[in-house]
Amino acid sequence: MSAPAMRTLTLLGSTGSIGVSTLDVVARHPDRFKVFALVAKSQVEKLFEQCVAHQPRYAVLVDPAAAAQLRTRVRAAGLAVEVLEGEQAAVDVASSPETDTVVAAIVGAAGLRSALGAAQNGKRILLANKEALVMTGPIFLDAVLKSGAVLLPLDSEHNAIFQSLPAGFERGLQGEGVRRILLTASGGPFRARDPATLHSVTPEEAVAHPNWVMGRKISVDSATMMNKGLEVIEAHWLFGARPDQIEVVIHPQSVIHSMVEYADGSVLAQLGNPDMRTPIAQALAYPDRIEAGVAAFDIFKLKQFTFEEPDLARFPCLKLAYDALLAGGNAAAVLNAANEVAVQAFLDRRLGFTGIERVVSNTLDAVAGSCAGGVGGNYGLEEVLEADARARARAEMEIA
């Protein structure tokens, strides 16, 4: 057998939890992966350490002041790494003909342009930035189709669904005998907490996820289950599933990462330890399998699997996401923008935990149908960005 082709990687969001896990897997396989570019927002020290370890051709920091600091560090160390700055530089390295694989792991709307650039230029895209599909689903998928890009999901749930679906799912789920997708959720840190006490939740409590190590914003989204709502929207676009074909199931053990039910009654599930290196390795090497550094799955340590139906009174953000998906048009982009603003306000202690749902709901009511590409309408990238900006402004008004 011939050796697998070397893949050249651009990693968008290299200093975040997904980026760090990706580089851990990459370092285990120097014969298969070479790092072309690393992109981060402002973490100078961590990106410098990654430059030393992985010797990319380019390192990009979106923040110009941070880029200047990194440039000084790189020169002093004698590294052959060119330091670039700004959002356009991130788009450029993601679109470069010198890279074939792009890991899109920048959190939130900030990762949209670079991920879209990769899609427009025919890259193999390992997508962890769910907002790219939430905000611009049909636009993003059209770019993938036109350019011949390959889209592989990195979220543990969507990667599990991808592994459990038949090879021809792109032709339509019903035609391939798929009845529904069962999207699992841990339930976060407040699954069993008295809802009457949620108004007093602190940022420290909200980011303390019981099973996964994640960034602060995603951890808060898990606590409200908005993260699962965004994943429902992402699953709709990734797999061509109708909203009524996507059901959220709370599974506190986080061992079954998602399931697919077929017309004959079969249910296929992907299981594993809650370690993001597993889906990352699966997508990096697809269709091959490689060592990920993940501990062997010890099924005998499992005492039980439990499953619960989500309580929408406890997790109203999940319902808001379903409502936005059903509304269509720019509603999902408005939902995402308002949530980003509200979550940041909560982390900054300007908004209470239960205020997140109020801000998002009120912003949806005020903005989603009032600008170009509104509810039920057609829209392009400019309309998405307009809706995003208006939603952020309105959400700030709701917080003030």
C-alpha cells in the first residue's frame, strides 16, 4: 500500500480548545500532516509556543498590537515564521493554494469570513465553527458545492452523526432509509438544578461543564442549551434533515455522542470517551483511522446510560433555536448575534444568567423580520452581515 498523501493544514483558532487538541493529534503524525498557518485572535504567548513546536509558514493574529508582539518574539527566536495581522490575513491563509485542509475552529461570527474563504476555494474543511452554517447555511453550502470543497464536521455530535449515516445521505435522508437524527446533549451543569434558582447563576458556575473542557462562551451556551440549539440548525444544513427529523436527547454521561434511527427500527450510535481528539482524528484522516492519543474506551466502567427529554421551561434557548430554524431567512443569524452579545454581557457580569434568553427572544422579535432577507425571505452574505450588526445593536439596547 502506498503511503497516505501529506496534508497541509491551516488551523483557524489554534489557541482555543479545539486548536490545541488538533495540534496534539497532528504532532503524533508528522508523516501525514504539516502545519501551513496558525490563526488566533490575541493570545501571543500560546501562539508563540505553537510556532516553536510546529514551525508554520505563517502565524496570524487578528489583533494588530498582539501581532506586533508576536513578530518581535518570532524574530528574536530566529523562527522562519511570517507573522500577519487582521481578519483579511486569516481569510488569505485559509484560501491559499498552498494549503489543502482548513480546520475552522474560531468561535462565533468572527470565524465566518475565513471559513467561507476556505469553502469558496475548494478546501477540505474540518468544521468546528458551527456559526458558519447557522448564519449562512445555504450560502456556505453553495460555496462548497461550486468549488468542490469537502466538508467534514468536527463537533462531537455531528461527527458522530456523520459516522452513523449511510454513505449516500447527501441524496436525501428519507431516500436512504433514515427516519431521524438523535442529537445528544449532556444537559450542562444545571440539568438538575431548581429552575427558580437559575437567576443567581454566576459565570464561574456556568463555565464549569461536568464532562467537557471547552471555552467560556461555548460552556455558557451548553449551560443554557443554546449550544444544542445551534447544533440543531447546523445538523439541518449538514445532513439535509428537516427540523422535525432532529430530536435532542439529554444523555448526562456524554458517552453516546449522537445516534441515527433508520426506517427498519435500527438505531446506530457512535460511542467513545468525551475527548475531542477522537472526532478530530476521524476527520483529519478520513476515510482512514489514526491514533488520537485518547484512552481506550472501558465499557465495563459504565454503570448505566440514561436519557431524558429536554425541559424547555428550564432551557428556553433550545426552543428559540428551533423557532429560528423554522422561521428561515435571517432569523438564525439574528439568534446567533443576540446570543453572542448576551453571553458576553453575562460573562462580564452586566446581565443575569436568565437574562440571556430574554435578550435573545426580544432581539428576534424586533429584528428578524425587519431587514433584508427577513423571516422566510432570501438573503446573501451582505444581508446576513446587516442582520448580524442590527441584532448586536438591538441586543445591547436590551441589556442596557
